[in-house]
Amino acid sequence: MKLIAIRHTRVAVPAGICYGQTDVPLADSFLKELSEVQAATAGLKVDAVFSSPLSRCQTLAKAVFTHHPIVQDDRLKEMNFGQWELQTWDAIYATPEGRHWMNHYQELPTVRGESLPELHQRVADFVHELSRSTHKRVVVVTHAGVIRLLKSMLENQSMEAVFSNFAPSYGGVYEFEIK
């Protein structure tokens, strides 16, 4: 099965802010970025479209895949950063717990949020369920963290390598194979 993952477009949040599962609005560049996503997916035949329920993904999914029902799935949400949501990464790193988490992000949860292993389990559950379907090609409109985990799982790359060397772009379209 082909899985086409699309990251939401830019958000109206200053650079350097951790926004995770906060439902933030899209940036003014949405229409330009939408046309780029539409061009990248023109003629794409899909069996199903899944999306994170956060509005930045829903808006893009509905605008690109106008003739498909959009299935919302909580497992496609970005990581929950708990009390760090809407803080700057610099302010988070300036705290002892923030610095400790950033040095051990692969196993520790965020303060009152979730851990990367918990996010990994959510995404793995979604992929496992999808692999049992009869679909040949599906689209997921989601977030950078989810796309990185899809790449890790479906291309057998370590999470460390993916988080160090792969940064999904806003409005980026990525194709994976579920075997």
C-alpha cells in the first residue's frame, strides 16, 4: 500500500515556538502553499484520506481532497508537549527539566505531556490498522513528528537519524510503502 503523508502548511505562530497539539491558525501564506500542495497531488488517485483533527490539517485536507470524505484520527495528532505548549524552545531549554528532556527526548515524556515512545505507539497502531485494510493508496494530512515516525517505521531508519536528518517541510508531500 502507498501512504502519502502531507504536512500541514505554515502556521501563524512565530518561529521558535513549541505548539504541538495546540490548535493554532494557519499563516497568511496558506493559499500560495495550498496551490503548491494541489500541484504536487494533481491527478493522485486515492482510496481514503485521513487527517489529524487539528484545524491546520483539516483545512488543508478539505481544500485539497474536495471529493473525498476526510477521516479524522486522533492518532495523527502531533506530540503533546504538555505545559511547554506555546512556549519558546529557548525558554524550555533554559529550565532544568527542559534541558534534561532535550538530552533524553527519545525516552522521557514532556512535563504533563507525552513521550516520543507514546507518539510512536499511536502512529504504529494507525499504520497496523491501515495495513489490514484493502486500500491501495491513502493520504494522511498530519504533522512533522508523525511524518518523521512514519519514515522511521516504514523505511527502517532509527528515530535518532530521522529526527537529526529529516525535517518535513510545511506543505511537503512524502510517499511511503506499507508492506
